[in-house]
Amino acid sequence: MKIATVEGFHLAAPLRRPEGNALGFRSTREALLLRLTTDSGVSGWGEAGPAPHGTSAYLNQVIAPALIGRDAQAIGPIWHDLMKRRGYDRQGVAVMAISAVDIALHDLVAQARGLSVAEMLGGALRTSHFAYASGPYLVQGEDPYAGFLDEIQGFVDAGFRAVKPRVGGANRATVQFVQDLRRRLGDGIALMIDLNGGYAPPDAQALLADLADVRLIWAEEPVALDDLSGNARVARTASTPIATGESLSTVQAFRALMEQTGVSIIQPDLTVCGGYTGMQHVVGLARAYDVTVIPHVWGSVVGFQAALQMIAVLPDCPNSRAEMYPWVELDCAENPFMTLQGTVRPDARGRIELPNGKGLGLELLAPEHLSPWLAKSWRVC
């Protein structure tokens, strides 16, 4: 079963209104999908992290030619070979590209063996995952939280039992919004906030001190991820658990994060940290440090369903504040790439079922489904 074709699909969709976080606003959603096809006709899908322009070029020019003719079942040897080819690009684009390849290979090989990816990884520990609504994003104008309370109520009405809005700007307005939200939701809904690394350590410390009585499940990326000393200051003083790590690419970077900061939750992203092979390295390290792993999920339905398969093999982790970990993140902002196989919503328990198909469970996905948002595509064979 040799790799015969490598295809890249750069997707871009204009948003009806700009969406923002503590770092700024965007008016377009983008994603980079990869499809590998073998000489026997079996195809697998992968997704690369949020740097589509550079990652697409790297996949097209560097990685794709090295994959043609390789045994698709040699997932480990291919992963290690590609990691050696990174050269000076130890993080970022190169590992995002390798992530897409590794996810696609797992999808492809699992399908060929008549298994789901979770089964190929050793077997699912659960058939459904507790889900949290990721959103809303900040809006432009004087009130960055305009309409948030009603929008979040809509998430709850749709079945979610946990929500994570973006926050940013002046601490006073943010504190007021989060307190109002807690009163609106009551104690039965788990609440987190995402600061997207947009705060200086003193401001993040002050904000979390003012929110100590709101019973946040976690505060995500209070300061820049590469500010290890700043993360350590916030984690040391906050009563709220700190979560971070979504843009780290290697197990060495996660080791430094856990050793030097004392954060409670790490959030590796399959599309960034080397796919399933890289994620398993990170998960093993986190167990040694007794740190909770809750994968970050953001992009298309490909990355989302890939994450469902990974989360299915993670062991339960106690959480005294709410539902047992691990949880799955569901992007609830405007995102047409999440509806390529229909709308994804939790059930009445706030849970999302693990797909019961082969591979990632994307048997219905085909390149023609991407055409409305196709900014660029390429093919190497």
C-alpha cells in the first residue's frame, strides 16, 4: 500500500462580521487540509495548524515529494524521517506539516484495516465526550461583549453544559461581563475564559484575583505562551487553574512549560504538535508530571474528528469543579469548515458521540465539498 498522491487544499471563508480576541480581529477563517491516496485507492485526510500559507508551501515543496512511493503503513518511520528533515525549523510550520501527514496516515491505515483511529491506537475508553462551547469571539465597537449573554444562552439551550468565551480589553469591563454571565448561567454550567495570551502578567493576575469568586474551571493563555516566567507568576498566584500550550510543537517545548510554570492543564493540538505520534509523546510526558491534558481543537471538521479519536484513548482525570476530564472543544463561531459533514451539536447530556466509522469517520468527505472555499490547491504524484 504505497502513497501515490499527495493533495493540499487551502480553504478561506470571509466572515459576516470580524471576530476577535485579546490580540486582535480577523475577517476570514482559513484552514489547510491534506489528502493522501495510495495505489490501492484508499485515501486519508489530515489537517495542519493555523499557518496555511507557509505550511502549504512546505508540504508541497519539501514533504510531498518525499512521501511518494512510501509504505503508508510505516507511520512511525515516516514521522521520524520527516522530523529529521526539519533542519533549523524546529517548531511551527514544519511540525504543522508533519502533523497533517501523520493524521492522514492514521486515517488511511485505520480505514484499510477496518478500524477507527481510536481502535488502532489501542481502543476507545469512552464512546462519547463531554463538550464545551468555544466562543463567542469579541465584537468590534465600544462594547466587546455586546450580545454575548444571549449568544451564550443559545449555546446552553443547544445542549452545552460548559462554555469558554474570549475576553480582552479593560479589566473592569471583563470582570463585569464574567460576573453577569455567571449570574445568568447559575452554578450548573461550567465556565472558562480564554485570554489568548493578550495580557501582561500583572493585568492577568489582577483580573483573575477579581474573578476568584466566579468559580472558573480554568483561565486559558493568560499571557503569551513563550513567556514562561510570566506564566509561572500567574499560575503561582491565581486560585483558578491555568491552561495553555495550544501552539507548542514539540515534546521538549512542553517539558519546559511544565517544568518552569506549574500550569494545571496543557492543551496540545493534534494539527500543531506532530499528529497522533507527537501527541502521544506529549501525553506520556504529562502523565509523568501529573498534568491534565485537554487537547486544543480549532479548525475544520477534519481536525475536530481527529481530536475525538485522540481524546477517546486518554484516561479519565478527576476534576473537582465539574465533569470528569478529558473534554472536547467545539468551535461555535462562524465556521463553514465545521459543517462539511453536517452540524455538530452535543446531546442533552452535553456530550458528543465518538464517530463509529472507519478511520476518522470522514467517509463522506470528498474534495468537491471544499470547492466553495478553495483558495488554492495542489497535487503531487
